[in-house]
Amino acid sequence: MFNLIDILFKFDYWTCLLLGYPLNIILIILIIFKTPKEMETHSRILIQNCVLDILMLTCQMFIQVFFITNGNKNSIFIFTNGIFFEFMKNNFNKIICQSFIIIGTFINFINLYGLCAQFVYRYLILNRNMKIDFKTYLLYMFSTVLIIGLFYNLIWFNYAMHFIDGGIKLFEEEYLNETLPFVTTKFEFYSVPLNLFAVLLAFFIISVCGFKMVHYVNLHTGLSQNMKRLLKQLTKTLIILVYKIYFNQRLCISGNEPSRFLIRPRYPSIPQYPLRHP
């Protein structure tokens, strides 16, 4: 079984890199050169998602991460593939491992709240008829998301999550039997409500703005049918991006042993715990 898991990790690693980079680059080119003029400002904000995806793919190119949860409710982040992985197989570097966990968490947070900023941006333009160009969006709205994300990361890694161990060892588990570098982390009791609040707040903002935009487009008679179609399509695209983040957060493999294997190769921010412990 562990051979199958290893194949899945490598498939995830190479498929994401070989497809993710060219597809995101192609999408950026299409947004810049093929977007209708009436939707240019609205569509440019989608470049943000492409850039964040490329950043996350770059992190995975250097180190692929997933974690398991042990009987003490501690999360063990295990590193399986990547450029730095080749250097750490026999020479563990705790700083590199911890840095990539922190960077991955930060990009994940920016990805989610960046979508919030996009929904708020489109809501202000469409429903409130405000004039906000792409540069203003980056300078004020997205920079605010970066500051909030940095503040959240500081709170998370200083108070809610602590690195307590690390090294190289043989993992003799039901789904894994390899010698790999790892980092063990401990979550404080308030880490779950803290993270749950951050995630629910983001989805609440997205839901409210999305509902109001769809309602506005359906009721507003001054828009042409083509403009209505384009606005609805862009709103659907943003909603699909939200679902993509949600399902990435919940992707897991459950087993019959007390240690549950939770695959989190790109978004290691939400702590999850096994259903039973020994």
C-alpha cells in the first residue's frame, strides 16, 4: 500500500508542476491580451490567483509537504519530494523545513483572503458604482490582505502552533514505510477556533458579496445581455476558485489505524485531528 501512496505523492508533485506552470502562464496571457475592453478591469484581478498559484507551485517544487497526526494530537509534517528534499534526505535542516511550512501557510491565507478582496472589489464596482482601477486595487485592497496575512502568521506561529521536534526517521505506518525528514508541531487548544474564525469570516464575506452581485445583475435592467453574461461568468469563475480552495483544504486519506494520514501537499494551515486515539 505504501508504494501506492508514494506513487500518488510523485504523481501529485509532477502533475501539478508540469500542468500548473504552463496553464497559469497561458491564463495570464489570455487575460492580458484577450479580455474584452468592457471587462478589462474586472478580469485583471484574476491575475492575482494565477500568481499565487505559481508561488505555491514554486514552494512545492522545492519541497512537497504532507502531514500525519499522532496519538498526542501533534501534527508531523513530512517532506517527500522536491529540490531541497534531495539535500535533506541525509542532512536535515530544520530552518528550511519550518520556513516552507510558514511560507505555505502564508500563501494559503493570502489565496483565501485575496479572493475576499476580489469579491469586495467587484461588489464596490458593480453594486456601488465606485471607480477603482487595477493599481488602486493592488495598492490598497490587496496590500491590506498582505498585512493581515502577515499579522495572522505572526499570531499563528507564535501562539497557536509550535515546532517541537524535527529530524530524519523511518515512518513505520500502515500507509507509509520510508525514511524521511520531518517536523513535529503542537497546536494549542485555541488554534482550532482561531483558524475556524478566520476561514468562516472569509467565506462569509465571499458569500454576502457574491449573493448581492448575482442579485444586482439579475434585477438591473440597464445592463446589456452581453454584459450580464460576462458579469455572471466572472462571478461563477470566482466562486469556482473558492470551491477549489475549500476542497484542497479537505483532501484526506483515512485509514483504520489511530494515525490518520492527511494529505496536505500545498495548503498546510488548518489543523485536523484523527477520529480516535489509542
